[in-house]
Amino acid sequence: MSEGQRRADIRPGLLVDIVLKQDQPTGKLTRGIVKDILTNSPTHPHGIKVRLESGLVGRVKAIVKSSGEES
């Protein structure tokens, strides 16, 4: 299971790459900080749905970096 598919891996403050609904056909990624987790189930095959601090909503494809974590 990839990192964006488990709700337990996602939390507010994470820097993530998401696919917006309108970008699903192209797979274009949008980067941002997680504000809210919108998926209630523990896992989702297409990625956990989140709202970014910018207000955009999409499914997590990759976790870039945890806030406060050294890169």
C-alpha cells in the first residue's frame, strides 16, 4: 500500500502532493500543507482525500515531508 492510501499516515501540517479532481485524467500533482482529512475510512485505494491550507481538495499521492522534520 502506498503512503497516501493510509489515513494513519496523514495528519494536518504534512507537506503532500495531491491530485485534484480536475487533474485526475492527467495525474498533475499539486503540493501543499494538509489542513483537514476528509476521508473517514482507514484506507482508500485512490489516496486519502484532504483539504490543503490553500482550500484545494484532492487525494494524497505522496507525502513530501512532515512538518518539523529535517530533510
